Amino acid sequence: MKRDIPVELIRKKMRGRAIELDIEEHFLRMVRQVVEEKSDYVPLDGLCAPTSEFVLDPTGDDIQELTKAGKELLRHVAVIKLNGGRATTMGGRVPKGILKAKDGLTYLEIILAQMDACFWKWGVDLPLIFMNSFFTDAATARIIAGKRNPPRTFIQNQVPRLVEDSLAPLDTGTDEDWAPPGHGDIYLSLKRSGILQDLIRSGFRWAFISNLDNLAACVDPWIPALMENQGIEFLLEVTDRTESDRKGGTLVLQNNRLDLLEIAQVNPAERDLFMDIRRFQVFNTNNVWVDLPALDRILNEGDLKLPLIRNRKNIAGRPVIQLETAMGSAIGSFPGARGLRVGRDRFFPTKKTSDLFVLQSDACILDTMARIRKNPSRAECLPLRPNVFFSSNFVDSPDHLLSRFEDSSSISLVNAHSLEVFGSAFFGRDITINGRVEIKVPDGTVFHIPKGTSLAEGKYP
């Protein structure tokens, strides 16, 4: 039986924040989709992994040739960073962009340094644009004020969280009532801001879009050259799936067309099949290249179809749903869209406190282009980044690192394969981790690791 939609409650909530009518109507269409769809899930029957025709994997020689042509195309490329997130998955509530990421620099400062490096290397001032949210806009404005060639910004939309059983808007009277509608909102927000049209009028052909926290996602001139050479309007960077990221979105082929499939779209009964890395071998890095005139055409024709994702959460003790779309799922709306297989050196996200710990360590460095790279002193047999896991009773936020480490950035991971820590452990300065180290501290006890200790591979205490 269909549920009734509390339309007037939703309208009243959105008008209370002066949200424009077209966004209000767009959101109500999303809510109607929730009510009308028979299932939240996409069945895996009929889906298969894409072939090499659909996921490109150019050789080193190809890339070298494309790079020569791409240098001339860079003046037609704009860079957009998704900057809407708070550090909630790290247990924090501040905008992620203002966290210290590496070498005492914030994420935002490193992104700005990357753009300066592009100017000095390629002789091109690439326009930098941030898509902020209502959580991050003010903090971002303070950091970028007065910078050379200051970035442009626009704010993505905000929509109400809905109480799951009634679909009424959550009403705590706080910002918790609201959420950005996923990074798929970038296309509509970019057009509504006027920036899409400004870029096209100024001669920009492509946009490179990526997450702010992926400091390995930088402009490479060979990629727009590849798009130009093959007439590709939408390109999604993917990389090989491993056991540690088997829950990430993957590309699938249906009716000879590419689509992005996220785990939230898959029935729990089929998620083991979805996570089978032999069946679906690549996953989405959320690095997107899009032809701007083509995007404008598709938006004008109403042909941008982004599958709806229901993100379930518990807020103030109530089960709620956030209605979202994924940026990469636009791949299904562009005829001839392709995936591009890239190496792990273009994918270094920081979603958890343990990821931030690795980023700040000596396992990786900032190169001359301010990109995150594997430390050359790190053995070739070791992965790009050590696998680090912190239990919630060890560390659950960046601030908590201060209470567990005398100086977390002094911990050497250059020779580490993995580090797992459970329970009440305390690290002095200048600790060295070698190989695979597991620390499990029994409840009610404390394990202190003195300054200067070198932990050999093994289990402790």
C-alpha cells in the first residue's frame, strides 16, 4: 500500500530556509520516487562486469603520446573539488577541508598548492572551483580569502532528512534536520549557480571533478587528450578492487550501457555477490571528467537520470533517510561514456581517522606537484599505503589521536604493511612499525609503548 506524502510539511520546512521552488519540486519528485518504487534495490540479474571496450586501459606509450597533445588542451580544463563534507566519519564535526592533512598543511592549502604547481609546470592557470555545503562555506571562505587567483565557490543544495516511517521532515530544530543531497547534486547546482554557463562562454571544454580529501587526484594532461581523441563526453576513473574496498561502487554493464552501482542500491541478500572482486573487478574513485557543453545539453534536455540512493541513519534516536544521488552515476546518462582504469597513485582518500594517521605518516610524501605519493624509501613489495585499523575504544576522532600518541606524525610506517590497534594503548614519540603489527590490549589494562621503540612484525603485548 502506498504511503501518503506529507507534502505541505515538506514544503513548509523548505520554505522556512528560503529554498527555491525548483529545488523544492525536485526534492518532492525524489520523495514520490521513494513511495512509487516497488523496491529500493537494483537486482544483479542481467548485470555484468564491463569489457575492455567500456573500461579503457591505455599503455604507457599511449599515455606518453597523449600527454604531448594534452598540454595544449589544459587551458580548456577547469578543476572542481567536492568540499561539502564534515569530518563525521572521523568522529569530528568540523569541515574536513580545514583539518591538518600533511606537513602541517590543511586539505584546502594542499589543493591550492597543487594548482600553483600546475601553473609553474604547465604555464596554465587552471580555474579552481569548490562546491561547498552550508556546513563548509564560511570556513572555506576564510581560508581562500586573499589567495592568488582565488577559487570560485558555489553551494550545493540542502534538503530535509525524512523520518523513515512517515516521510515527514525531521524536526529537531537544529542543522541535523538537513543534509546535502549527495555529490550527484553537483550538476544541477553547477548550472543553477551560473558557473557552468560562465565556463562554457570562457572557452572551457572539460571539468575534472574529485573529492577534496583525495589528495592524489590531480590534473593529468593526457586524460582530456584521450577524451578529445575518442570523442568521450564522460569519463569515470576506476581502479582495481581489493578486499579492503570491495564495498565501493563498481561499474556494471546493462543493455550495452555503463552504469555505476553502489552497495546501498543492492539487496542485502545479494551483497556478497556485489562484493565479489573476481566478478566486479573495478571500483569508483569518484574522479570524474566531463565535457561541459555535453553536460549543459543533457541538463537542458532533461536527460540526466541519477538513480536515487536512500541513505539510512539514526538521528536524535529516530530512524531517518537521506535522499541522495551519486556523482558517478551520471555515467549512465552520457552516450559513449567510458571508465578509465588508473593506478592506486590517483586514489588516496581519507575517510577515517586511521586514514588521516597514514596520510600524516612517513609512508607517503607530498611531491613537487603537492600530490600524495608513496615514499620512495618504502619497499616496492609494500602497498602504496599501509592497512591501518583503529578500534573505536582506541581512537574514534582526530582529536583523540592527541590522547593516544605523544606525536602521531612521528610514528614511522615506512616499513609497515599493516597496523591494527584494539583497546587502551599509548604510543610515545618516534615509534617504528615493521611488517604486520597487531596490538590487542585486554580490557581493564593499559599498554605503553616507550619513545623510540621499534616494533617488529608480530602481536603485542
